[in-house]
Amino acid sequence: MLSTLAIANYRSLRSLTLPLGRLNLVTGANGSGKSNLYRALRLLAETANGGVVNALAREGGLSSTLWAGPEKITRRMQTGEIPIQGTRRTEPVALKLGFAGEDFGYAIDLGMPPPPPPASAFSLDPEIKREAIWAGPFLRSSNLLVDRRGPMVRVRVRDGRSWRVVAEHLSAFESMFTQIADPERAPEVMALRESIRGWRFYDHFRSDMDAPARWSQLGTRTPVLSHDGRDLAAAWQTIREIGDVQALDEAVEDAFPGASVSVTNSDDRFGLMFRQHGLLRPLSSAELSDGTLRYLLWIAALHTPRPPPLMVLNEPETSLHPDLLPALARLIEKASKRSQIWVVSHAPRLIAALENVSDCNTVALEKDLSQTRIIGQGQLDEPAWYWPER
């Protein structure tokens, strides 16, 4: 489980360090930085999949994603005595992402290639300047386990007092997760990579008439629902065969009293049928309302027989009737017993229901001089955090 998330110089997240719990609720007004926080977490996950540079390119490149305000905000700027100024950068460009967990902590520092630019058409690709893996809640010299500086990586040997160089010519635009994740050379790198690859993000469930979840699909065992929900029927059947069938049926009953869901199989193509009190025949997925279909997708996602270490739900209230939100909150609460859950929401009813959960960690965001801050967080409330120096 992650205990701390830290971000520096990413869009409106000039410097943010937040504590995490088993169930995390991110709220705030429109434009407060919820989406930026969600994107930063996805970007961090891309390091383990070898796609961090490509992910930045899809956002317009490093220069477009960097904090656009001044490097330092003085007290006189905060009080309005002088205008915001000093947008010319005097310090090295640095986009930093990191987290600490129960087993390992990790941080990555991305910057621009040093001048003069290399003889390449890709001179705007950011470089990975530093990566570090450590044991414990925050980085110290004594608990550093894997240390990357530019193209070189060294690993602390078992005696804890010396280091072994395991690579000297790493590609500057790829994480060490994709280059030295080897159980012999760097077991910590491999273990952390596999853990991050297990993170799950859900924010693209479609419910329009052309949505894949509305139509029968070739059925194979599906312990993990796809990000767009195209394999809903197969995932539902998988839960019925190897998952918690009672919890699955109770989730349907909680949201739709008297209803039941079954899976049809015609020439190995699976479809979903929804039976409800008062109807003479079941409804196929193609006939369901947007809200009903989307809720069934959430039931399948949150009852996965293969719970991930981290599951991130971005605005799960979309297309749902407000009366379904208390049931969705109960669904999320139960899922948080098996996985660490992160919910981004601006639906008052869902927020209120989740905040009633005893161990819910609410992160309320606001903008102050265009930078995202956590409401009520003082300097003494921030978790201890230290970035690896270049």
C-alpha cells in the first residue's frame, strides 16, 4: 500500500506531498487540480511500462506539462504587494514524481538534455536524470537501495556498506524498470516494477449505444475487467466461477432491489441479461439505460477475482443517478478491504457517503496563485519527503 505521493513541477502541482490511506477521496472545485493529480499518478505508472516519455509527448511534451508559474513565490507576491514575476527559469528543468509504500519508495526526476542539443531530431525528448528506490517511509542515504544517475545504476550489496554497479550505459529516455529489471542484478527493481504494473485505472467506461459493453463478445476467462468494459459479460461469468458470487449478487440487490444478472453463451459469444421485478422478460445490455450499464461495469470492476495493489476510479459517478451513489460508496468501501482505492469525484452525495467511512482519507484541493494545494494542510502536516539530488 502506498503511504505517500509526491509531485513537483507538474502543471498546477508545483510542490505537493500528500499522505495516503486505504481509501482515498480526492475532491475540489473545478480547476482545483484533481485531473492533474490523477494524470500525475498515471504518468508515474507509465514508468513501469516504459512509456513515460511517450505519455509526456501526448500531453504536449515536457515544456507543456511543467509548472508555468514562477520558481519562487514570495510573501509579497502572496499578499499582492507586487505582481507575479520571474517566469524565466534560472534552475534546471525538473519534473519529479515519487511515492513511498510499505516495502519500497521510488522517485524519478525528468529534465531536458544538456546544451548543446544532441545531433538528433528528438532533442526535445526529456531525459531521466535520477531514479531511486529505497526502503522506508522517505529517502535517506542509509536506506537507498538502487541509485540511478544518468546512464549509470548502482545497487547496494547485501552487507549494506558497499555498492555494485549493474549498468553504465542506460538509455536516457527509458526508466531503469524497462532496462535492468532482472532478479539477479536488481531484484528490487523487478519487484517494484511488477507492483506498479498491477495498478489499475478506470476512467473510460463507455455507455453510449455503440459501447462495446452493450454487445456480445467472444468469451474467455477474464479476471480483470478491461479499461473500456468491452469484456463485461466474460468478467461477470469469471467472477461467478472463481470469485465471490454472494458479494456479486448482493451488490446487484443493493443497487437494484429484486433484480438479477445472468450471462448468456451463444457460440462462445457472451452477453449480459438483466432481470428486474415487473418485467416479463430480461433486458440485454443493449437495452439498458446508461446508468444501469455503467453501474454493472463498476460492480464487475470492483469484484475482480484478482484485486490489484492500487485501483484508481476517476469520476465514477458519471451517468449514474444520484440515488445510486450511496450504493456505489458501499461498493467502493468493500473493495477497499482488498485493494488500496483512489477515488476522484465532485459528486456531493458520493463524497458525503465515502466520508462517512471510518478510514476514508479525504484530500480536498484548492488553487492558490494558480498552484494546487491541499485544504488545511500546513507544513507540519506534510509527510516527510526528500527528493534525490542530481
